Amino acid sequence: MSTLEHAPEGAVEVDPDEVVDRLGDRVIGRDEHVNAPAVIIRPDEVVDTLTVMRDEFGFDLLSCVTAEQFPDRYESIYHLKQYADPTTEFSIVVPTDRDHPQSQSAASVYETANWHEREAYDLIGIEYQDHPDLKRILLPDTWTGHPLTDDYNQDKPQVVAYEAHENPLLDHTEGAESDTILLNMGPHHPATHGVLHLKVTLDGEQVADVEPDIGYLHRCEEQMCQQGTYRHQIMPYPDRWDYASAGLINEWAYARAAEDLAEIEVPEYAQVIRTMGAELSRMAAHFLALGTFVLDVYGEFNALSMYAIRDREKVQKILEDLTGQRLMFNYLRLGGVAWDIPEPREEFFENVKKFTDEELPASMDEVHDLLTDNEIFQLRCVGTGVLEREVAKQYGAGGPVARASGIDTDLRRDDPYGIYDQLDWEVITDDAGDVYSRVLVRVREVEQSAKIVRQCVDLLEDWPEDEREIQSNVPRTLKPDPDRRVYRAVEGAKGELGIYIRADGTDKPGRFKIRSPCFCNLSTLPEMAEGEFIPDLIASLGSIDIILGEVDR
Amino acid sequence: MGLPVTPLETVLLPERIVDALGLEGYGVLGEFVAGLLAAFLVANIMLIMTAVAGPWAKRKIRARFTDAIAVNRVGPFGLLIIVADAVRLLSKEIIIPEGVDRPAWELAPIIVALSALLGFAVIPMGSGIHVADPEVGAVFVFAVASLSSVGLVMGGYASNNKYSMLGGLRAVAQNIAYEIPLILIAVSVVVFAGTLRMSEIVAVQAEPLILVAGIAIPSWFAIVNPFAFFLFLIANLAEVGRNPFDTPEAPNEIIAGYQTEYSGVYFVLFYLGEFIHIFLGGAIIATFFLGGPAGPVLPGFVWFLIKIWAIFLLTQWARSAVPRVRIDQLLDIGWKGLLVLSFLNLILTALIVGVIAA
């Protein structure tokens, strides 16, 4: 289905003036971001305002919460969207006092605000009142200061007394009477797919409570991007967010935001190459997700995980031919791509076609044989780790996790970029919301991606030789107008990967914020796993498909 | 005419050693020394097989299933990896965690390895390799094999680690749930054979069952009662803890279960115990269902090895292909499925045997 024919169901038309009228004296000002109209509201009216926005104007997705510090104030921006039509956007800006940065928490309206506000508190230092559990999320509890503020001293060492860490579990000892045990799963555990720590409270083998503890892989990506120039220095960083082969999609997320911010046009030919590259990345990422998930459910000596890695390797080879790199591609440029399809072109296209037309269908049959049709596998995965549709919306889930819960959302179709709207492909959804449907959606998406890649190859093959423009004319130094703000997202392998940039008149961003899909998806884990057995917790975690590099950034 | 059947060995290995070394004059002492030598020989055969299986064969077999290559750098076909791995494993540091319950913690791996080795004492391996043949051989082999559960729960409990604890408990729950069906199926064989003595169980299977195109098909219990054979194979997978029943270790769930805290030689002992257990499972299946060492042309002992390696291959195949079931599903399958079916099998066998006898 192409977007041109897609009429979003349940989308609500929103007129900014109407919103301002409805919100009345809660509004203290208006603004215009590049992507959406914005209203500025009083910091003690956040809950009321967002409740109105959600219930009356249909904004059921809180995409992102961005916090910023200015010389005279702090600001939290709530980026609102509608699942049914993500192009209907709205920004709620909440300024707070520079000396006492306090504003009302939105966690009671949108569950997803819980983690996002914790991050804002952690890095910027805004205190959200009535937040259910306002503590640091990326940095250790013992950290002093808020790193993204202007008065933070980066050179001062963070000295932590040994006593503070001597026995962090001392408070958790529950005595001999207790029926539950606290189990630390991770930071080093075979099934956490990286350095993730789950504090699991067990009642026998049953999970009574699970609390993800993240931040072990925090590498200050946002700050590094704020210190790089738009034109060249930022592009290598996105490869390092979702590093499991989804690099090109990440690069596109930055490229899309920056191109909209600086009003750069991208030649059609480059868009085709980008689309093909992004879908190859998605396939590689999904293969890896499948392989590691199979490890979690089958055990470590099984054939299917190796088959998935074998197929990923084929995609990886194609991406290597295209970009010259296996993992950290750094292939996209603002206004285009780094270089054209490698010569000899025919050979490259032959390779891609061989993969999509012959090898992939064969290995997909194998996957369906060994995995989705396997009865023991179904016994393990059907009906466990269920994420209900409305709950998924509350947590801002995206990508295959949301689509497996019956939410028909895909930014490639609903907020088209590249040439997705000219191609013939489908958005895969499933209603069950369990572990099985998440895996199934991912497997089917690989087939759809292959379809897209195939169509892109056809387009590229027939492209006239003198019209192969891979890069538009972009100034050597980009200085977008001060105070231009944009939030733009692409459909990452894991869901909505959004970038917020505020320009400050220099050649570097004033604020660079990454909305990570894994971050939101991981926050749904307690909803899936509580009340289930340990193996279901592991299967649920595997089916979310988290990349800790993207969760922690 | 018929299939050539290896004649049943009535002379046990210790007696042969007494003869060969001229120990007749030393009475009980001579028999004792001969028995020790026989046990040493059999144990070493098993240890060599484990050494081949663990570092080399297992990896090669798995590689075949998974489109991989596996060890091929050290020696021809990578065979010298066995030496390299042995040196590596034995030279690793033994880390003893704080608060472990010694000596239970140290005894656990020894019990696991020992219990599996003891079982081979009563297995007739053909070509005269048979250490002891008591009247209650079948009872003995199951009794010592289930001793390993004690080792597992000791290791799990003594390790002072929650993952080990969970693994130890899972191991016991699983072994109880699957040992009962295992033994009930074995009982059906015993009812059919009318004896608990291992050599006689093998002898009964040597009788020709039917003639097909001039070749006598022996009355192996796998052919007489394929249903029981199939059940036994499944229960055996659970007994040795391989997919789809490897929940006690389940590395992706509980790290490595009861063996999480073991390193160095203790870890080797646990692994050794596991592999010997798989071979013991194969040996039991060969003895009870596949005619023991019987087979054409080749010597009995070679046939015996072929049969237990075939069972080993089966466990590795299962490991490569099927998912792990959840612990509650595993217990459901054991108590509600296998137990009922094995009782059914036993009653039917008893009825048929009764009718034939009448």
C-alpha cells in the first residue's frame, strides 16, 4: 500500500488556534517549530494541558521529552504526535525558572514520560514534581551535577566514597520471613544483549517485579553531537547508536532532521540509494534480532541462530560493497550520499538480486520451518509476554513492538521520506501482542524490506547515466538561523528514531536530542514480564530487541 | 542363514584378567586386584570417549548442523584441540567464592562424575568387556545414575548463588519427573525379558524375531516395542539434560544453573559427568533396546560404541534443532504425559506377557 492511498484512520485534524483557545489561560505564549506549532504553557499546568491534548485532540503518542537550559530559563518540550497520523504534530513547551527549575510531571498522563523525565532530570536537572520515581537513569546514583548544563564542570572528577557502594543491596534484604528473592540479572548476563541490569524480584520461578537499570553504555552521544559541526562531524556518530547494522537508518535520522533545519534538498537519485541502503540495514538488523532471540529461547548450540547470522552476513557484504564499511558506515551526507553505487554497477546489482530473489526466499522458508512453525517454539512464545494495544501506546512503543500489538504505525508510510511512498510494500501488523507476534512481525518485515530493495534496484538500473546526481549543493559551513527548532523522525529498525535539533546561529547545534526507540520499548518490559516465569522474562526481553548502545546513547 | 549374532560372553572381565595375569593363587586379593584393573580399564575407555566427545566431536557435529566449520587449526581435523583443551581446562584457576558450603561444594562435582562412571560397571560392552554381572544389574544402573541428582542439588545449594540455587532446584524437579517414567519403561523391558541381569537382557534380544528375506531380525526391544523405545529416548533426553529439556543449565536464563560458580578442575568434573551421563544413557538404551553389543561382522565392542555414539549424535541433533521448553511445561510433559504413557506401556506389556505365558 502506498501512502498516497493511505487515509489515516482515527486521525484528528488539529487547528493550532483552536488548541490555544481550548487551553485558555494555561497558555503564556506561542511559537513555531519547523516540524510543528508550539504553545508555551505554565509549569504548573502540565498535567491538565497534556490530558486535554490527549483526550480531546487525539495526541496519543508522546514521542519525546526534550529538556534544555538557557541563560535565563529551563525548558521541557513535549513532542506530541498521533499514532494514526504522525504528521499531525504539536509541541508543548514548558519553561521553568532558572534558579528553581521545577515543573509538573507528565508521567500520570503518558507513561513514557516517566523515563524521559528521569533522563531530563539526570542530564539537565529539571525537577519534575509528582513524578513517581524521580532518580537518575543514565548516570550512577552517586553522580553530582547535571552534565548538559552550562555551569557543569567537566574536569572535576566524580569521586565516590567506597562506603556509598559497599553494599548497594543492603536495603533489599527482606529477612527470613520474606517469600521473594531479589535476583540481579546483569549487567553481565547471557541474555541481556549487552550491559543491562534487571532488578528482578522472584516469587519462586515467577517474576513478581522487574526494574530495568540502564546507563552502563552511556557515551554522552548527545553532548558529542552538540560539539560537532553539522556538515561533517556529526554524521559518524549515528552509526554508534543502534550499532547492530542499522547504521544507515540512524544516519538518515540525523540527515533528515538537519536537512529540514537547514532547508537542504536531496536529489531523487540519492534518495533511492538511501532507501535501498536503509532497507538493507533493516534486514541486517532484523536478522541479528532474530538470531539473538533464537539464542534466548533455543539455547546456545542451535542451528537457527547461525543461519540468521549467515544471512545477515550476506546483507553485510552488500552494505560493505556499497559503503566501504561493515558496521560504522558513515555513508550518508547532508544533501545526499558519499558516493555512487560501486563499479562495476552490474555486478553489484547482480549480487543484490541474487540475494533478494534466490537466497532470501530459501532462507525464509527455512526460518518458517524451524522457527515459526515449530510447535515447541509456539508453546514457548504464544500468549506470553503480552503487551496490550493501549498499554503499548501509553509507553510510546514503536516499530515491530507496537505493530505486533496491533498498532498500525510506520513512519515510512505515514510520514514518508525517501521514496517509500512511490514503492509497493506493506506494513506488517499483528494483533496478539505476545512474544510470538513480535518475532513474526520482524520476520515478515524482512520480506517487505527485500521487496523495497528489489524495487530500488530496478529504479537504479534504469537511471539515465547523466542524471545520477548523488549530492546537492550544500555550503561548506552550515549555520542555520538561530532558534530554529526541528524534531524529525525516521522509522528505525526498532521504531521511531527521532532527532531534535535547536540551532543557535553557529555551525554546531545548540541542543541535540536523540529519541531512541529502544529506550521506549525497553520501558514496556515490566508490563510484559510481571507475573510470568523467568524464561518468559528472557523471551520478552529478547523479543523487544534492544540495542543497549541506543538505549543508553 | 540368519544374522550372525555375537555369542554371549559369560566370562567377566575380572576373571579374564585373573587368568591372564596368573592371579588364581592369591584368592580374594587376586580377584580384588583384577576387579580394580577391570574398573580402571572401563573407566579409561569412558574418559577417552568423553575427551573425544567434549572438545572435538561435539563441536564438529554441531558445526555440521549449523553450517559452521568448528575446530580445524590444531592438528589434523583439529584433533589436537583435545590435548590443547585438556591443558587449558586443567591449568585454570579454581576460584572458590565467598560463603560456599564446603566440603559439600567440593563433593558435588565428584559425585556427579562418579555416579555416571559407576553405572558402566554392569553394562555388557561386548568382546568380553563386562566388569560385573549381578542379578540386580538393571536396578543398580538406574540407582547409581540417579545419584547425580544429589550432586546437582549439593552444588546448587552449596554455591551460595541464587542462579545456582534455581538451577539445582530445577535439576531435582526435572530428574524426579523424568526418572520415574524412565524406570517404568525399563521395567516393561524387564517384564518382557523376565530378568534383571544385564547379560540375560542382552541374551533374550539375540533370539530371532522373524525372518525377512532370509535374514533373521533379532528381537531387539526397539523392534518388539518401538513405542517404549521412543518414550525412553525422550525421557533420556530429559535425564541427561539436553534440548528441549536443558532447563537446569539454561544459560540464557540462569547463567549455567548449578555449575555457575565452578571453575578449573571442578568445572571439568561437572562437564565430564555430563558427558559420561550421556554415554551411560546411550549404553542403557543400547543394552535395553538395541541388543547390547550385538551386530554383524564387526566385533561386539565396536557395535556397542557405534550404538552409544548414535545416541550421542541424537542428543546433539536435538540440541541444534529444538527450543528449550519452559520449566513448568517441562514438568507438565513429565508428570502428565510421559508418566501416564509409561504406565500404559507397562500395563500393556504385562498383559501381553501374561497372555503369552498362559
